[in-house]
Amino acid sequence: MDEREELLKALTEAHGVPGYEAEVRSLIRSYLAPLGTIEQDKMGSLICRQDGPAGGPRVLVAGHMDEIGFMVRYITKDGYLKFVQLGGWWDQVLLGHRVIVKTRQGDRVGIIGAKPIHLLPPDERKKVVEKRDMVIDIGASSAEEVAQAGVRVGDPIVPDAGFEILASGVTYLSKAFDDRVGCALMVEAMQHFAEAPHPNTLYGVATVQEEVGLRGAKTSAAVVNPDVAIILESDIAGDVPGIKPEESDVKLGQGPSLVVYDGRMIPNIPLRDLVMDTAEEIGVSLQLSAIEGGGTDGGAIHLHDIGVPTVTMAVAARHIHSHGAIIHRADYDGALQLLTALIAKLDAETVAGLTA
């Protein structure tokens, strides 16, 4: 693996569901510590500041560190765990998958199960099993055994899935690309500008609890008080069977995407156009994406104070919000190239012009 792949592997394999981001936060802190001044808001979001010229605009670059997962909500007398989802899960992708319960005594591996098909009447076999009818089995036979294993109500649960380089050599499979891919881009941008000049004060932010309501975005924006914001995300790849081009025309390997609309934010139009013009200038292929059924941290950040010009750039992923998603290296590389070129343009005059 090269350094970029090692970074993606480390970030995606780290554990950190909403509200329980300590492990991944510690990892990201280790990458950011040599690069600038570190702060942490009281929700747990990390903020790394790199000073530029005095009076330069405050540029916030954010990716969220939390991943979708679960939490133990009840333990049955027979030793099964009932769970609540943290972030959006589709019932059909859950059954049969391994998970890790994070306990005070260490990690406990389990599997998501339900009543086996052999015992279902024919009319029920074609129905989707709902989460409320699923359990997590850690191999216990009683609530007492579960307690002995250190499992308690309130313990977080993460998907058990690792990072893999696929046969093509340029596509990667892992959990948590949403949004560790954004965190990786933020880290690499901060590494770049630790050595390169920038006409602004740059804030690299890893937010918490995006998947449960953009919570860390709100509190970290209060710390930074940004003049402009760039949100780094994973996008929904449309090159999956069953997706119509009008639903998503974003494809793996065709470049990073620019989100022109989502359910929580319409981007600042001059900033959107600056991204598009910059991509054309530097020869990065840019895909345009409209996401009707979701939102990003930009939904909270663009409403901070009297408003913040905000845009969302992304790397497309297949099979998002499941135990494993797939991204393409070319899309990541193009996103980083575009991101650093954009940040370098955000001087006081340019940022003032975004709201003129």
C-alpha cells in the first residue's frame, strides 16, 4: 500500500459511531497534531488551525468522523441484544453481518440474526425482516453471560469490516467511507498547506454526530466562525444496477462530484461556480450531483450566524450506508487536487465577492 491507501485503511477501520467517536478522534488528532493548533469543541469535534496572512478569511474544511452503527438498547433473558440504529440503515443490508460490540471489557464480536427461513411460512419468506425483529447474537445463552462479557445497555456497536484493495488495484472496499473519505481529504489538505502558502486562515475540522443530525457541524462552526466553508463527503454512485440516470448519473472513476442540491442546502452559487471553473482550469473531471433524500454538515454550517457561503464536494461510493462501500482512487485523487486548488484561491477579495 502507498501512504494514501494506508491513510484510508487506518481511518475506515477505526471505530466511531455517533456519540462514541473517541477512537477515531484520537487517530485523526495524531495526523493533525503536527500540522497546526488543535482545539476540540464540547461535543467532541476536532479543529486544526493553520494561520495565514493577518486578516485573511477563515476557511472551514470539514469531514465528519462518525460512521453509521448501532447501540445496545435491551438484553433479553436468553442473552440476545436488541439494538437501536445510529444513523440510517436499510433493513435489507443487515442480516447475517458481523458486528463488534464495544464494551468496558473489550470488543465482543457478534452477528445480526433473526428467525431462520426454515421456520417461516411461505408467505413470510419473501417479506423483508425489520430491524425490530432482529437481534445481535454474541454466543451467550443468558443475560448473566452477557453481563459477564461486559456488555451493557448503551454500549456502541460497529460493523465488523476491513479495508480491501480490489482486483482492479484502483478501487477500494471498506466500511465507513461515509465519511472517513472526507476526513482523509481534510487531513491531506492540511498536510499540503502546512508546507504551501495559503491566503487565508485554514481550519481543518473533523465533526461528530453528523449521521444523527449534523450536531458537531453546528458546534464546530461556533468555534471557527467561518467566512466560507467546504464540506467533504461521500456521494451516491449511480452506476449500480437498478439506478436510473435521472436518479444519479455519478459514476466511479469519472472524477469527484459537486453537490448542486441536497435536502438541507442549496450551495452558494458564486462558490459553486468557482469550484466548477477551477476544475476546468486544472483539468479535473467534475461530476454534478443532486441528492434529494439526504443532507450534509453544510446544512448546519451554512446557517451559522448570518450565513456562510458553503459548498459540498464529494467522492462517489457504491453501496453507501452498508457494511461495505466501494470508491475509486481516481475520484479521490481528483478531489484532493481540486480541493487544494480551491483553497489557494480563497483570498479576502474572492471570499468577499461570494456574497457581494
